[in-house]
Amino acid sequence: MTSSTPDPRARTASPEEVARFTAMAEEWWDPTGKFKPLHRFNPVRLAFIRREMAAHFGRDPQDPKPFAGLTLLDVGCGGGLLSEPLARMGFSVTGIDAGDKNIAVARIHAQKSGVAVEYRVGGPEDVAAESFDVVLSMEVIEHVPDPVRFIGLAAGALRPGGVFLGATLNRTAKSWLMAIVGAEYVLRWLPKGTHDWKKFVKPSEFAGWLRGAGIDTKAFRGMEFQPLTDEWRETMNLDVNYMLMGVKS
């Protein structure tokens, strides 16, 4: 998963993965559709982001728009499931995605919702000349062919002292059982083939790649599904889904 001096203009996205998610683009905002799992654990992700960003930037998490004046880049934004609520929190949000249909859906939904988000078709290689206070990439790294290069480019768009927020799936026997067998074949939360277990990322690997890009990981948190209450919650268990927060030196 390492790269040797690639062409800086080369695309970071996998054409196969872009095609897979583009084919489902019209379902991004359907809470009972193919992106149902993202809708279900979105509140957990947003709570983590609000808490960690408020602490880092010295903002009041109870403020309706605690992050006014801060810029955020959402890499692999899909249909905008995180971009929109983060814009509502006050961030000036730029959402980028390699799928043009995903961006089209995101733009239409934001316009209908009255939320100001700048959406563009592209990847982190397209924002090298820009600088953001926060770079966000949730549930994306397990879908790119070269995660080291991907992180390096994303980190390049982060200003010194800025925050990188990421989320992915751990490469464990438990994640194979729950995220592949359970979610795709038994519960059918996701279409079969959505994930490749070999591309799942161990927390130590993610932290190491970030460290190589000048980002010091400050926090890890897991996400677990609670079948008895039919909801997701934040946990310290990183065996399956996890989130992280790091600061660029």
C-alpha cells in the first residue's frame, strides 16, 4: 500500500469504486436505502466531530454555529451527508468527490435544503494549492488504491495546527464477520461487494500514515451497533468501525 514518486496529477480514486457508488447516487438521501448505515450512525460521527473540534478550537459546543469562521474540506463527500450538517454548524464547507453524479445529487439536495456548501468533482490532488482548518475523510480510505498518497495529498490541504478527521474499518476477524458477512450478506444493510476486507485499515497503520504526513493522532473512538436498542453508539472498542482525530504540526 505504498507508492513510489507518482505523477502528482494522477487520480487518487479507483474507477471501480467510483462506478460502484455512482450507481447508487440517487439513494444518498434515502434513510431506508442503500446508504442506510451511514444515516444510522451519522449522529455518532457528528457528535464526535462537534466535541473534538470545539475542544481543539476553543469553541462552545452548545452554540448553534460553533465553528463560524472555520473552513472544512470534506474529501469523498458522496451525497453530502456530513457536509450539510457541518455547514449548519458554521463551517465554510467545500465537498469534493470523484463521482460527478454524487456531486450533482449533493448540489441539488443542498439547494433544496437552503444550505451553503461548495461542491466540486475531484479528489485531494485537486486542492493542493488550497488550505483548510479541517480536512475530513470518513469511510473513504478503505476504497482508495493508494491510501498513503491519498493521505499525503489530503494533509497537504491542511494548514499547520489544523485538524484531520477520519473514519474507516479495522482489519480484524470481527470486522470481517460483522462488516462483510453480517452487513452485506445476512442483514443486507449494504450491497454485496461494497467492501474489500483486505483494504480495511488497522488504527496503527492509519496513525502511521498520518504521522508520515506530519499529523499527530490525538484521539481514537469506536462505533458499535447495539441490537437491543437498534442504534449506534460511540465506544472505546476499535475492533470494527472507528474514528480518529489528528493535528498537523
